[in-house]
Amino acid sequence: MANYGMKEITATLKELKGSFLESFLRHPWPPRSARERSQAIFQNFFLHIQSARIHLYSLKPAFTMGLGLISFFLFLLLTISGIFLMVYYNPTTELAYINVKDISFVVDYGRYIRNIHRWGAHGMVFAVLLHMVRVFYTGSYKRSRKFNWIIGLLLLTITMGLSYTGYLLPWDQLAYWAVTIGANIAASFSEITNALSITRFIDIGSFNKQLLIGGNTIGQEALTRFYLLHIIILPIICITLIGVHFWRIRKDGGLSRPDNADEIIKNMKSIADMADGIKGKQEKSAAADKNKTYGLMELVKDRTPQVDLDLDNTVPMWPTGVWAEISVLMVTLSAMLFLSYFFDAPLKEIANPSVPENPAKAPWYFLGLQELVSYSAFMGGIGIPAIVMIGLALIPYIDKEEREFGVWFSGAEGRSTAGKSVLFSAVSLILILAFTVKLGWLRNWFPGIPQIIITFLNPGTIIVFLFAAWSVYIIKLTGSRRMGAVALFTCFLAGFIILTIMGTYFRGPNWDFYWSPSQWPVH
Amino acid sequence: MNDAKEEKQLNRRDFLEKAAIGAVGGTAGLFCLVTMKSCLPKVLNEPPAIFKIGYPNDFAVNSANYIAEQKVFILRDSSGFRALSAICTHLGCIVQNTGNGYSCPCHGSKFNETGKVTAGPAPRGLDWFKVSMAPDGQLVVNSRETVDEVITLNV
Ligand code: HEM
Ligand code: FES
């Protein structure tokens, strides 16, 4: 009984802060030794998906450019801002547009929240695309990372799906017509089944469309379905896949790096300085911690045997890596706040099912597709995207060469291959576009031509064929499949950019060609 | 005897394994099918496909009127009435009457006066719908029944 006097209780209370912190963190605070720094990572539910140490090579900003992280942070930002939007938004055709107007003009800070959600969505698509570009050019899809590339492709698809479904929700003219076009692309299988006269037996087109929009035209059913996809189904799939994506990075031993990464690190002055700085700090804090005794010390003759920087060029994730991540977060946030403060998300007139916008343009990342769709709905909207996705998915399984990876472009040969491919892609694509704009296509010359011929022979399919031929030529020339992959990927990337520019700046009312929007007819 | 028995036991094990995989796979497959089927709408909450558009005298001879709700053009000339769908066969935008034909704002499909494609990505011409007369004297358009352009309803 005497043990539980007032004195003991006050003493226990005084220790409360420390003992609570330790129970909460599961490791001493602040973490000083290398071991405690590791604990800061793997004793933490949120941090333990990454490994406790990170190779200095992966900390080089120019290697990842933080693009995957930016995508992830934007996803978080979109989730949070999206929940705020849901407070006022109702997915009905009567209310949706009014609610969005209220959010923009009445609700406190509503405008900024909506802006953040809108620019965040554009930013996420942009960041995910760039992230894929960096993963490709650094050859980071090789060896054990093959399947994570596939997970990445799924994430790309889901990201696009999230943007597309979100696009309908404001229920304005832009939303209505962009989504009408999208839903009819899903139905464009009938371009093929009609040509084969089998639509009566297997109508894949209408099946897809009805499943997606719950009817034949965009209405309440479509809005309900898109809302569900946008706020529950796709985000859950996305966060699950992100979890798998991250877990696999960890299992693959962190980010990819060349086999001679350690030598490269030694020769890089800035990195060497950074390593020295980190090492010095660790030694200092370990030495300052006089009460700590190291059992290992008797075995290994060194002051702080845990700080094995020189052995494998890794540093503890805590705090260096975590600070690097937090700075990427801060940069992302500032960019988003800046955009949202100065630029407002557009909102057109309320959806009008009987008069389309003219021109009716999808968001920028679909404008390349819209250009292709303007040659053939099926090929542009389903055929070519499917070919591209399958092609991307096959890359790691076809290019299994043990060439330089973890290095941009796999070195000089890759850089020059990429340069040549940009040239090839730009010249051939611009020629074909100019030809089509000036002279038209098959239907203008042979009015009675069957659709099936146009489906398979149009500017879109021809350019895909040319790109594939170019890549085969590069493989022949260099004897390297990695170079072939670089050529193909570069052609498609440059093609995507050119088509997007074409759709954004050079297409006006009736999808006619104009040198600039200032020449659009007024009506 | 012993061998045969062993073989039989292995077979039974194989059988059970296959049956179990089949049961799990079948359940998953059926689940997907049922989900998909239940998401296919049975009733469409949309304007009716067969609709009245008014009395013949509401339309002037040699006129083209656009009925917004149903997205059709009602054309009347000296020979009678025709109904032309305004929905572009490419990706579903609404075409506009240009005087000597129709053009679509979305990807530039052009159609002539008879609805035939003359340019652009539309895979086929605009649909002509069947026009008939209801007992009360009003015109009825049936957008489920497409007809040749030449068939007109004489009044
Ligand atoms: C929602 C979309 C995505 C998120 C949030 C995401 C996130 C990340 C993060 C944080 C990393 C760590 C390295 C870095 O920051 O670059 C990473 C690496 C990786 N990502 Fe993604 N990613 C996404 C989409 C993709 C896509 C579209 C691809 C490719 C098709 C892809 C393939 C990979 C691969 C292969 C790695 C390992 C790279 C290496 O080892 O160097 N990811 N991802
Ligand atoms: S929807 Fe009419 S041309 Fe595309």
C-alpha cells in the first residue's frame, strides 16, 4: 500500500509525456542511433511501407524527379478536397449544376476547394504520365520490376477513369457533350459489328454503353453511375493498387539503380558531400547520446558500427528521406494553392441535351484521342488505345536485355535514338496531318467507300504502322531491343504531344482546321 | 491391388481439388454475371421512342423543323412528310441543318440532304424514321423503325 503514495503518483504523472510518447511511437524519441532511425520507419504503420534505408543514388532529385510521389500526394489532395465537395454536391440532374455553382460562388472557400480539385485532377494526370515517362526512359521496368510496370499501367487507366467520370459531375455543357462522346466511343464496337452485319446477334456496343450509362442517352442514370464510380469504386481500386505498387517497390529493394551505382555515387561531388553531411550528423548525435551503450562495440572496433554508410552507400530513411518526401509534398501543395488562387475552374452553361457545344472539346489529355476519333470512332477510341496499352504492357517482357538501367536513356546510344525518333515521329505525323487537312481522306475521294476500309486505313492506323516499322528498323540497326523500345515509346510520346497540340490549338468549330482560335467564326 | 487403390485415392483427391476450384471459380463467375446483368437497365427513363409531333397543318410545305426533345428533323415537301434523326452516327452529337445538308460540330462529319455521309468520320448516314398518322389525325414518328429515305408519308 505504501508503494502507491502521492509521491509515486506525481512521479508517474511526470513521466506521462515520455511514456505516452513511447507507447505511441513504439521507439525512443528523438531517434538517434541508426537502429532507432530504422525503428522510426518500421514501427510506424504509415511509414513502414518503405524500407528503413535508402540508397543515395535514389535520393538524386534528377533520377525520379519525385514524379511518383507527386502523383500520390495529388491523389491524397484530391481525396480530401473531394470529400469537401461532397458536402454540398448532390448527384441529380436538377441539383448538380446549381450545387456546383453554389460551391463556386456562395460557399466559404468553396471556390478554392473546387479549383484545387480541378487543377489537382489535371495535375495528377500530368504527373502520372511524366512518371511513366521517367520510369520508361530510366529502364526501371526490368528484372523484378516487370509486374510493377503493369500495376502502373492499371493505375494510369484508373487515373484516366477518375478524370473522365469526374468530368460529368458539374453537369454543364462541356461535361454533357464530352461524356456523350465518351459513352459512344464505348459503343463504337458497332462500327465493326455493323460492317460485318452481326450487330443483331452480338451487340457489344450497346451492351457496353448501357452498362456504363444505364440508358441510351446521358441522363440521371448516367449521373448516378458516374458518381458511384468517381467517389467509391475507382478510388478504392486506386488506393489498393497504389498500396501494391509501393509494397512491390519495397520488395524490389527500393528504386532501380545501375549495378555500378556505388561507383557513380563516389564520383558525384554533391552526393558525396551530402553523404558526409548525413554521416557527420549521425555520429555527432550518437556521440552526444552519452547514456547509450552499444553491445556491438566490443565486436566491431568502431565508434558507431551501425552507421555503415561506407559499406553500401545507403542512409537511413529517417530523417533524410522523409524530409525529402515532405519537401516534395510542400512543393506540390504550393503549386496547387498558387494555381487555385489565380485560376478558376471553368463552368459552362447548364447541360443542354439538344445543342452540343461547338467545338465540343474533351480535357487536354483526351484531345489527342479526339483527333484520332475524328478519323474513325472505333480505331481512334478503342483500337489504337488498346494497341498502345498492350504494347506498353509487353515492353518489360520483350525487352529483357541487361542493358544499362537506372540511367536515363540507358546512355548515349539511347539519347541519340530518342532524338532521331522524335524527329521521325514529328515529321511523319505532321506530314500526314497536313495531308489530311488539305486533301481530306478516302471518303472525300470515293464517297461510296465501305466504312470497314476507313476503319482500318486512316491517318491514325497509318501512323501506328509507321511507328512500329521505325522501331523494327531501329532494332535491326542497333541489334538492341531496348533501343527498339526507346524508339517506339518516343514515337508514341511525341505523337501524343503533337496530336494533343493539334486538338487544343488548331481545331475549331466543326473540328475544322484553324491556324489560331482568333480565326474562329463568330456565331 | 494396392497400386490400383492408391491410384484411385489420388484420383479422388484430384477430383475433389478440381471440384473445389470449379466451385470457387463458378461462384466468382456467377457473381460477376449477376452483377453485370443487374446493372443493365430494364426500364429506360427516357423520352418514348414512338411519339406524336402534331397535326400535318402545323408544318408548312417545304419546311424543315427541328424537334428538340426527340432530336429529329421533320421535313415536309410537296410529296409528304419525312423524319430525319439529328443524332450524328459517329459519336452522338447533334447535327445542324446547313441549308443544303447537315454538319456535325464534334468531329466534322458532313451529310447531304438525303442524310448520306459526304465527309468526316461518321460510319453511316443519318437515320430516317417511319412517319405515320395516328387515329386522332396527328403525325407519329417511330424512332425504332428506320426506313429508306425515299419512303414519305403522303397526306
Ligand atoms: C496513380 C498513379 C501512380 C502513383 C501514385 C505512383 C507512385 C510511385 C512512386 C511514389 C514511386 C517511387 C519512385 C518515384 O517517385 O518515381 C513509383 C515507382 C514506380 N512506378 Fe509508379 N506510380 C503511379 C503510376 C505508375 C505508372 C503509370 C507506371 C508505368 C506504367 C508506374 C511504374 C512504376 C515503376 C516500374 C516504379 C519503380 C521505379 C524504380 O524502381 O525506379 N507507376 N511509383
Ligand atoms: S459526333 Fe458527329 S462527327 Fe463526331
